[in-house]
Amino acid sequence: MLQAAGLHCERGGRALFRGLSFEVGGGTLLRIAGANGSGKTSLLRLLCGLLEPTQGEVRWKGEPIGRLREEYSRELVHIGHAAGLKDELSAAENLGFTCALAGVAASDAQIHDALARVGLAEKKPIRQLSQGQRRRAALARLALSGQVPLWLLDEPFAALDALAIAEVQKLIAEHAGRGGAVVFTTHQDPGLAGARVIEL
Amino acid sequence: MLAAARAIVCRDLLVAMRRRSDVALALLFFVIVVSLFPLGVGADPALLHAIGPGVIWVAALLSSMLALGRLFEADHADGTLEQLALGVAPLGVVVVAKAAAHWLLSGLPLVLIAPLLALQYDLPPMLYGVLVLSLLLGTPVLSLVGAIGAALTLGLRGAGVLLALLVLPLFVPVLVLGAGAVEMAAAGLGAEAQLLLLAALLVAAAALAPWAIAAALRISLE
């Protein structure tokens, strides 16, 4: 499904990686590992099209993603370093907005269930939540994105407690079981069975 | 696509309603600037008639500038701008929705309050219609053109000053036509030419600015 062909990435005049090629098929988990500053986040941004590679290209189902644009966006979920949440809105309002933007139909009940799944039943504005709760609110989107084939997750386990980590691992494993592809970055091995690893 | 655009406008309005001080700030700035001039130049009716339209338009322009810095900055800081860029709606549509929300929050209140402030300049009531119409046509252009500058300066150090230097010269035609429309009407001449040109500017900005804003945002997001 997803193919990276000869990716070169330079940031601030420094080469982060060169000639990186790999493929991610349906039902595959790919973990991108590496030290701080090794280019994990940049690689994920390249894969979702937020960043242009210095050389090489990213293809989705054989087509360069630059040509597909919104068609590709419809087929991916990207959760980056920043939570992508508005401080003034509640977790449910943020999730509803994110779904509308991603073209995912979600009823109030589904949104409530998704938040409950990550252990978040708070109606408080996001600014009153802890860092870990914010991360949970962002990751709740995964519970509503089962039909989206590609998940790109940047440090999905950061700031989470053990219970939340287990729930996110379950969500990821379920997605792979459905035939979806998940590419995620982590410093440490999260213990997801069957995950391929690329070390930057 | 339209559902996504509607969601963006609703979200921005909801966020603004929960952070009312930001909206009130630009409006208060407009009210204060317009009110300072009669106090500074004296109560000569002829002078006030002459400078009124220009002062109201310059204040509207500066007030619109004040709110421009926040157009993409907050979304950039909290990561929602990336989600907007990766949404199912083309970025051109997304930025139109953002500019529309910006106008509803910073342009429309100025249009509505302008006749009240024009009382301080003793402008004849027959000019209020032209003043409101010129602002109604001109302030969306300020939002659209200003958004290009806001996107270009996103994340830069000293972005506020740079934004003003980039955008203020581009606002000049709107200012000349907007203030000119009211002055023409005050002189008993028709304001149709200025208003039609303002409408043409609005159509041109609506057609071209979204693509320029989207291209600038893509560069800033890298």
C-alpha cells in the first residue's frame, strides 16, 4: 500500500537519512526507531506529505502522494507530536471537529464511546487536562478511524500511563488485524508483536 | 468538503466565543482609534466631515491587521494546522473558511459599529449606507489579502512587524477606494464607481488569494 522509494531528507543543511526505501502492506506494523534528532518525526511528515523529500518519493497504491493529495488524506490518520487540540474546546468537541475535517462520520454516541475507550469522560476544556489526558484525547480519534487504512503515529505512547498504553496497543493491534497499516515512531520497544523495525 | 469548511468556521467561532477578549480587543481598538481623532483635531464640523471617512477606514484597516497575527498562529502552535492541511478538504477551501471566520470575528463587527462611530464626525445619515457598503465590500478583501501575509510570516521571529510591512501596502487600494466612495457620496457625486471597483477587488481576492494562502501555508508547514 505505502511505498517509500529512495527517500533523502535534509533539515537545516544536515542530512537526516539517505536512500531510505521500504514498503508497508495491509496488516503491517512498522516501528521507526532511533535516537533524538535522527529524523523519525521528519520521516513521518514525509510519509503524510507535510514535508517534501530532498530526493525520492512516497507512493500510495503505486501513485506518488503529491498527485493524490486529498485522495491520500482521506486514507490516512496522522497524529503528530502536537496533540492538535484546541484548548478552549472539550475533548468531545475537538474529536467531533477532527472527524468532520477528516471526512469521518461520527455521532455523539460514537464520540462518547471513543473517549470512554481511552478512559476520558471529561467534559472539561482541554486546557484543564493533564499532558497524558490530552494525549488520550488526541488518540481517541483512532477508535473512530477503523475504516481508514493507514495510521501514521508520532510517539503514540508518550506521556501515557500503563493502562492507556495497553489500550492504544490494543487499538493498533486491532487495526492491523483488520488489514490496516500502522507506522509509528518510538524510542523504546512498545512490545507490539509482529512489528517490523526501521532504525534511523 | 463543504462539511469540513463549515466545521472550520463553526470551530473558529466557538473558540472565539470562549476567548472573547481577543475579539473584543480588535473591536475596542477600532472604537478607540476612531474616537481619538475628534478629541485631537477639535470640533470643527467641516474638518470632521472631511477626515471622517478616511479615519474610519484607516482604523478599520489597522484593526483588521491586529487580528491577522492570530489567524494561523494558534493553529500552528497546537498542531491543528497540520490536521487542516491533511483533511479531506483542499487547502484552498480550508483557508477560505479560515478567512471567512476571521472576517466574521474581526470585519463584520466593524461594519456594524461604524455608523455609530460616524456620529462623532457628524456625517450626514445618507452617507451611512455608503460607509457600511464600502466596509462590507472592503473588509473581506482585507481578511483575504491579510491571510496571505499571515501565512507567509507564520512561525517567523518578528512576524508581527513583518506582517504589517508586507500587508499594509497591499491594503492601499482598498483604503483609497473605500474612503473615496464615502467622500464621493458626501460631495454629492455617485459612489458607484468606487463601490464597483471594491466589488471587483473582492471577486479577484476571493478567486486568487486562497491559492496564494495555501501555497504560503505549505511552505510554512515545512
